[in-house]
Amino acid sequence: MSHGLDSSRAKTDGRKRRWHQHKVERRTELVDGALEAVRQHGRDVSMDEIAAEIGVSKTVLYRYFVDKNDLTTAVMMRFAQTTLIPNMAAALSSNMDGFDLTREIIRVYVDTVAAEPATYQFVMANSSASKTKVIADSEQIIARMLAVVLRRRMNRAGMDTGGVEPWAYLIVGGVQLATHSWMSSPRMTSDELIDYLTMLCWNALCGIVEAGGSLKRFNAGPHPSPTLPPLT
């Protein structure tokens, strides 16, 4: 008798798993369709236009997403998983070094976001807490990857790695916020933005190297103001 109950429960559990997997796959298909609709119609695309682009009724969309904010959050998550994070991982694992690596990491972030203006504006128009969490989660993943790279390179050079985590978060958060401001109101070219951000990050990294990453050495040394270049 018990064996029959176990068998019935196993069949029920199997059906639930298959149905859950079907829902996940279907939701992913709809998110990919929504992402393409945003690219085609722009940031102000409606749920009707998204449904028409995918080839489903709006009722189907609301079966898988609570509202437009829910769909927008899913689009942001999908973009981060399939584009932003893989692009950043590739940049961080490249064979470049020093200044070239610093600029490449910043360039990839800026160019990846700049290549999707409609998607970026569509996502940022969503003010829900869930969207904010997705952005924070993607920043955390990128910052952790950067911290791994910094720690590995500093360890090889025999440097103190105690500040690696806050440095990684500072760089990622600063670049993200500067890129957000630029996307909202671009007052320079993307190359200029990349160069200005590289200028700041590279000089900061040089200072860290000169102190060997050591907070004790940094605090013990003099901190004179820099010498201004001659006026031209």
C-alpha cells in the first residue's frame, strides 16, 4: 500500500517539475520577445505592442507577469545574464594588462550599455524595488569578479589585498553611476566618457600599487598636494 502511495507521489512530483520547467522556459521565451520588442519600438513600447511583436495575446503576458514592472524587471535580469555579465567576464579574463586592461573593463561596460539605449531607458523607467534589486545584484556579481582579478594580481606582486573588495565596489558603482548619468544626458562622446573614467581609475590604481596596497604604509606616508602643471 505504501509503495503505491510513493509511486503516485513520485508521478505527481514529476508532473509538477515538468510543469514548472515548462513555465520557466515559456517565461524566458516571452522575456526574449519583449526584449526584441523594446529594441524595435523603443522605450515607450506598450504591453499591446510587446504582445503583438511576440505573437501572443496580452492575456498570455499577464498570465506570466504580474504587470509591466514585473516584465521590465525580467527584461533587465535577462539582459544582465545574457549580455552585460558575460561581456564583463570576458573583459576581466582577457590577456591585457595594466592601463589597457583598466580601459578595456570600463569600455566594455559603457559600450554594452550604450549599445542598448532603448532597453536601458525602458528598464530605468521602472521604479519598482525588484528592478533596483536586479541592478544591485548584477553590480555585485561584476564587483566580485573584479575583486577576484585584483586579488590574484596583487597576490602575485606580494601586495596587501585587504582593500580589494571596497575598491572593486567603488570602481563598479562609480562607473555604473557615471554611465547612468551620461545615458540620461550625454554631454560628451562615449570615448571621452571612457577616457575620463579610465583617467580616474588608473591614477587611483597607481597610487594603490605605490603603497603596496597597505593601509599602514599609506597612512604613514606624507600626502602632499600634487604639483600643478604649468599653465599653457
